[in-house]
Amino acid sequence: MQRIRISLWILLTILTLGACRKQVAWSDSASHKNGFVTVNGIRLNYLDWGGSGPVLIFIHGLQDNPHIYDDLAPAFTDRFRVIAYARRGHGLSDAKEPYDTATLTEDLRGVMDALGITKAHLAGWSMGGEEITAMAGTHPERVDRIVYLDAAYDPEDPAMEAASKAMPPIYMNPPAGAMASLDAWRAYERNVWYPGVNDSSRIEAYVRELVVIQPDGTVRNRMNDSTAQALATTLRRRDYTKVHCPALVIYAQSTLDVTHGDSARIAESRAWEEKYMGPFRAASIERIKRQLPGIEIVN
């Protein structure tokens, strides 16, 4: 009888511990709906924050995911229905070639069709400038207004290539220790890319979706090198002259955080901004002024 009581006590303890683990397991508490659509021969993940009014679709950057908008999207739900989706090869969407701009644009149109969206405002960050430019040019009837979120650059400009090659290595090549665990990865992202974010919960979903946790607790990049390379070669000189809808162009004052974090990294980042990105940004602004007359530009 005593042995039975001990066995029951052990069983209850195990069940209780298991319940505790489930209770403390992370879950995304953001206000969006998380769903999937199959379009253009591929399964794509999307986030829908709801809201009332015309549709506003956010498009993320290269090697990014739609959770980059978790902080921003809810600010617009009082005036728009807000959606973001993961481009093919990114986040939880399928990774399937081809990755050319025409295909990516048809993916966007397919997402709109699948969600019953006839016309939308489009806001693209970084590589997201590819889809919004092409969509406005090839399917103007589906686009109301577009917003470039630090996205109106010429990817084929030699100055951009020089800036990319000269960027401090820590930003593009995480140290091996950063992949040792999810905690290590989170610390890397926060310390290097988001040193000014005091509450890490604001970027938690985004950071988690960049990697896959391995059975031994280490992490690996969700996007493999071949997919990243294929997507990078998609970036081409954009023809802004085909855009006839109203456009707002927003440029960041600096691509890297030059205010928060490690003092040595701040100095290195500032030097890069001054020598490479600053002049390239100024030239990009002048170019888009010529090609998109009447646009509004905000720094």
C-alpha cells in the first residue's frame, strides 16, 4: 500500500511539473490573427491585426519576417485593416523558387485575392520596396497609395554594394556563440540590432521566427544560405517612373543605431554611416525626386 502511495505521489509530481512547463511555455500574445493562404503555387503565412477602414498591407525586408511590424501595426487599426505577410522563403512561408520580382509581386496579388482585398495601401520596408514598386506599376488598379519605409534605394548602385561590404561584420555575421541557444540568439539581436529596446517582449516573436531551435538547444537560421543568395540576386534597379499613385518616402536618419549600446560599436557604426550610407542616402533621395515628381519625402 505504501509503495502504491509513493508511486501515485511520483506520478502526480510528474504531471504537475509537466503542467507547469506548459504554463510557462512562450506563446505569441500579439493582437493579430495568424493564418495561411495558398497562392501562386505556394503556401504563405500572414498576420491580420484587424481594424476598420481601407486595407493597409505591410511588407518586410530581406531575411526578415512580418513580426517586425508587431509594434507598429496596432497603431493603425483605428483607421485601417492592417495585414502583413511573409514573403516566400521567409518566416513560416514556404521556401520555393523562383524568387524574381515578378513572381513575388504575383504572390502579393494572390494574398490580396485570397483575403478578398480588392485594393490596398502598401507599405514596404527595405526589400519590400521591390513588391510595392512593381505592384503599383503592373497592377495600378489594386493599389491606392504606397509608402517606402527606408526602401527607396537602388540595389544595383555601386555605392550600395560598397556600403554593404563595408558594414561592420557583427551586423551580418553573428558570432558562433550567438547560435548556442535561443537566449544567446535573443541577446545578440537585442544588443546588436535593438540596443534601444528596453522591453525584449516587443521583439520576441520576430526574434524567434528568424531561427529554428535544434534538438540539442542550439539554433540555426531559418533561411538557408542558398535561399538568401537567390533572394539577394532578385534585387534590381527599380523603375519608379511607372508608379503613378501617391507615394510617401520615409528615410531613416541612420540605418544602424548610433545612439544606444556599446560605445565602440556606436563609433564604428557612425563612421560607416558618415562614409558610406550617408552619401548613398542623399544620392538616393535626389534620384527618387527626379523619378517620382510630387512625392513627399520625410526623414
